Amino acid sequence: MAHKAVNLKMLSETLGLSQTTVSRALNGFPEVAEKTRARVVEAAERLNYRPSPSAASLATGKSRLIGHVVSLSTHIMINPHFADFIAGAGEVYAESGYDILLRLAPLEEQERIYLNLAQDQRVDGVVVHGPLTGDRRIGILNALGLPFVVHGRSDEEGSDYAWMDVNNRRAFHRATEFLVDLGHRRIALVNGLETMNFAERRRQGYATALAERGIRLDETLMFSGDMTEPQGYRATRELMALQEPPTAILVASVLPAMGVARALGEAGLRPGPDMSVLAFDDCLSFLEPIDTDAPRDIPYFTAMRSSIRDAGKRVARMLLDRIDDPRRPLESELWEADFVIGQTTAPPSRR
Amino acid sequence: MAHKAVNLKMLSETLGLSQTTVSRALNGFPEVAEKTRARVVEAAERLNYRPSPSAASLATGKSRLIGHVVSLSTHIMINPHFADFIAGAGEVYAESGYDILLRLAPLEEQERIYLNLAQDQRVDGVVVHGPLTGDRRIGILNALGLPFVVHGRSDEEGSDYAWMDVNNRRAFHRATEFLVDLGHRRIALVNGLETMNFAERRRQGYATALAERGIRLDETLMFSGDMTEPQGYRATRELMALQEPPTAILVASVLPAMGVARALGEAGLRPGPDMSVLAFDDCLSFLEPIDTDAPRDIPYFTAMRSSIRDAGKRVARMLLDRIDDPRRPLESELWEADFVIGQTTAPPSRR
DNA sequence: ATCGAAATCCAAAGCGCTTTGGAAACTGGC
DNA sequence: GCCAGTTTCCAAAGCGCTTTGGATTTCGAT
């Protein structure tokens, strides 16, 4: 193990070359002979030379860091979805030699933070998480000229931006239709926080599907909040206390869906035969069987399914592409959720 | 908005001071007059001066970045616990002007990564996640002289290190005793991966408690694996298929505990009256009610409880302290888990 | 008044990399 | 052989900060 890290100067001296040439050889510039390059690379390897990131960053203005600013105030809880998203994204970053700079901050501070990150050149790009409808972060980022990709959409007027989203409206439209086709008329919606754009779209899909089938919206069947297990539990208890309870529940995530199942269980009802439960499933890793060789069970929940980890990969890829070429045309991508039939949906029981 | 970011040189010129003085004024050195300092600070504020992190990093060798290297290979899944831990840690970092550098990498690459991070001076310290018994990362980090704190313990021989852990052995010892006191004799253990040190300790606590009460260990009642919901589900199904099923199940996390509950529900059994379920609860945010004003429900699971988010805070604090003064004596901290009685434990039903 | 100490401030040398603007050394074609 | 055109390489100027080693000023005490 070298006692003192070897730097470019030392390396170039050992080679009898200038720093310029060595630097260029290592960074793949065309104006250095292949033979020289090979020599340089070999020596670098042998001496365990590693360029200093901060020096490189100072000279180039690039940090090879991708900013992820997420909120975790008590209200908008840190969602477990984030871990899987970042798992996907991080894999892509690692392949390309980038690291994640993670900063935790409440939403109201994020605009300022983006401004600082941009001015400091601390990151080469950022991913916007959990966009609201009319999210102000997007305008700021466009003004700053900092490359970014939005996970989700914001419906921001006028400003264009790169995004990747799942078709939440369509997914919930289809899910609602599916339940109606099974014979359900009273369908509850346990939604995410509707200040979030994705939750708003989901409600729209649900609402239009009902309207198309001539079913009137019933506010008492609609819930909105952070997608936790207790949310599902509580909503279900309230629903079952209604004079005319629903026969089906549409849930925004598998997490609250588990709360739904727990509440039903306590009441002696079985998901499926007694109450249909249909959830949006982000394929969260801790809810999946790990052993992929094992015979795959029939999925428990009937669900609209879209891997958030894959979304993380895709968003990261898009962002790195933008960083490589900031003036490329803005991309956007809309994924359709898979519809998988599980054990928790059935025609309404008549009692 | 300034068109071009103002740097130290410009700032010092506007003030008619040298860069040295300005730098010292801003960094709180004693050899600058209070009056001058005030002037400098005011001007810095007014001109929106922000020191360049990479330049500062190059000059000082400090990056103000804390490394978190986590694995997410398919085998060791990215655990949802991580999100909450990082939520706590990130809060502390943010207060002190640090950011998280997050790198995803399989365990077998982590030693090399620490080496690189240290040589590159890319981070000022690291947190070690998920220590194994005899974890090699600890020796490497000690050799590198990179400040670090271990979340958990490793039982590494000889090498000393700073750590923070919950008393897993005691917690599972107490839990087992509690169940025995209720009259249970056949108690299953659905444990985490026992290559992880924490899971090993938990098994020890369980085993010694049983031994003390003269109950023979039964391998068919013991499971070990990634702590997912399906793990609990599958284990429970296997347990119920036994000729002589257990009357109580000790579970390593609330996540598999939910799988346990689901399996029981399907079989028409109710957690508590029909089968006792006792879980270790990390207070995962997505399983907690968010609205803390609401009357708090009686906790569902009887559990040993210790907030992983608080652990994140504490570990971060310890690490920052070490970075401030690397030669301070090594600290370690052992937390006792709270024991909370919920609705899922009862004396064994006799049937 | 005068002197040493304390308080202020500064010029300049790094930190380790990239990159500009040439210079020197090869080519091949005549 | 000689010259224009490539190749191949280099010296030196940044990038923006911290910090060393003084220089200058201020000030209380003699």
C-alpha cells in the first residue's frame, strides 16, 4: 500500500512525460499515440494512481454527483418507495462512475437548495421526486440550467421538462372498470396525498371510469393521505362502519392495502370473497419473495403493477444522457402498468 | 440573480481586503477584528457569495460528505429499514452542513470501495451498515484511518471500533421469557439472515432463554432469511403444517410479522387468541400512523421496539464527533428495546 | 516618548487537475 | 532534400480556496 497517494505530477515524472500528455492519455483524448497511452495506463495501474475528484471537479466544474433532494418531514413521510427507486437509479449511476448526493429537506426548502447546489456546482444534475401539480421546483431548475429529470409529472404550464411516469390515470381507469365489470357499484378509493400529482391523476381515472358507467361519485368512499399501513386500516374501519359499505376498495399502494387486509381480517371478512381489494403495486422489494427460483406464488393482491426500481433505472439513464448532452431534445416516457389478477378480487357478495 | 457566481477574489476586492482576511473572517478565525468580520459577513451575504465546495475540498482535504455504502444485490435486498435510518442520519448531517454520498454496491466490493473513497478523500467518514460477524470492512477502515461508526456490531477480534447497537440478545431473551411465562412451550423464531451479526445475537437470546427454562431447541421451528413480508407468510404456512405446530411466533421485524398475520388470517386463525405473535419493531415510518395528534391506537403487535430513525440520528452524531476529533476515545452505545404489549399475544389456546 | 506584545492584515505558495496555445518531431509527395 | 501537413507532446495558466510566514499597526505599560 503506497504511503502517500501518487498524483499526476509524480506519475508524469516517472513516465518522463508531461502532465498534459498523461492526463490526455488517461482521459482518452485522440491526440496521444496509442503506444504512449498504453504505457501511461500501465504505469497508472501499477502505481495505483487515482485522480483526485475535488481537483478534477475544480478544474472541470463537474462533480460526478447526482443530487437527490427528498423530504421527510413528519407530514410527508419518507416513503419506502424511495429506497427501491434509489436502488434502481444507483445501479445505473455506479456503472457510469457517478455517485448519489442525498440531501434531506422539507419541500419548502428545496427550491433554495437546488439554487445552491447549482451555484456551488456540487452536482451535475438532479432528480425531482414527488412532483406536485404546478410544482415550482421545475421552473427554478429550468431557470438554473441544471440538468434534471422528473419522476412523475407536474402539469406545469409553459415550462417543458424531461419526465418519466407511469400512466396512473389509465391504470386506475382500468382498475375501476374491472371492478364495475365484476358487478361492483360501490367502490372505495384509498388514495395517496392528492397534493401529489400522481394521486390526482389516479383519482381522475377512478372518477371518469365511474362517470362513464353512470355511477355517482360518493365522497364518503374516498380517502386521501400518506400511503401507510395504518392509513389503509383506518380507512377500512371507517368504510365498514358506513350504513352502506362498499363492496370493493381501490388502494394506492400495497402498503395501505395490507392495512385494509388487516382491518378486514379483524372483522372476520376475507379479501376477495367478502370484499374486493385492488392495489397499485410498486413491486417493493420487501414485499416480494426474494428467492426467485422458488415456484412463484399466485400473487396475493390483484394489482396494477409497475416496478419502481425499474423506474429508478430509467430516470437515472435519462438524466445521465441529459448531462452528457444538455441540449438534446427533452424526452419523456409514459409506462403502462401491468394488470395482474390475484386472489383479492371477486364479484360482490350479496348479503 | 448574479450572472456569474462571485468568488473569494471578487469579494475581497470589493471589500478592499485580502483573500486571507476574508477567508478567515468567514471561517471564524480569531485573528480578525470583530468589526471587520461583520463587514465581511454582510458583504458576503449581500453579494450572495458561496465558497466553492470543490475548491475548499481541494485545499483542505475535507469533502463534507459522509459515505454510506449499501448493498442491494438481489440476495441482500435493500431493506426498508435503510430509508428510515438515513432519514434520521440525514437530519443530523443537514444541521451540520454535511451531505450523504450514497453508493450502492454488493458486499464483496465494499472493501475496495472504502479504500478508494479514502484515497480519493471523497468522504470525511463512513457509516458501516449491516455488519457481519467478523466483518472485514472494519479492519480495512481502521487501517485506512478513515473515521467510521458501525451501526450494529461485528465481534471483530482485536480491532476496536465505534458502534451503536440495540441489545438484540437481551430483547429476544426477554421476549422469549415473556412467552414462556404466558405458558408457551413451542415457540417459533422467524429470524433475519443469520450471517448478519444482529440476527445471530437474536437467536442466542432466544436459545438461552429457552435453555434456562428447560425447553429444548427445535430446529423445525427456526427460520432465517431476508426480512420480507413473504418470508413471514411462508414460514407460518410451514409451521402450521407441522404435526405439532407452535403456539407462538417470534418475528425479527414487523414486515415478516405482517406476512405471519396474513397466513394466519387465511387459515382462519387470529393473531393473539389463536397464535401469539411477537415482533421486533423498528418503528418504520410507513407502518406508523402519521397523524400524531389522533388518539393513538393500542399497538397491534406486541413488540420489542426501538426506533431505527433515532439510531440513525445517534450514529450520525457519533460520526460527526469523530470527524471533528479523530483521536477521541472510541465510543459505543447499547440501547435497550422497549417492550410494548399489543394485541397479538395471549396464553396458548388449548385445543 | 518608547518598547515589546498583541492585534490585524497580507502576499504568495500550494492543493491536483484540465486545457490553451504552441513547439518539436514525424510523415509523405514532389 | 524540402516543405506543408499531421502527430505527438509540452509549458504554463488557470480553477477557487486555505494557510504559512511575515509585515504592519495598535496599544498598554514603562
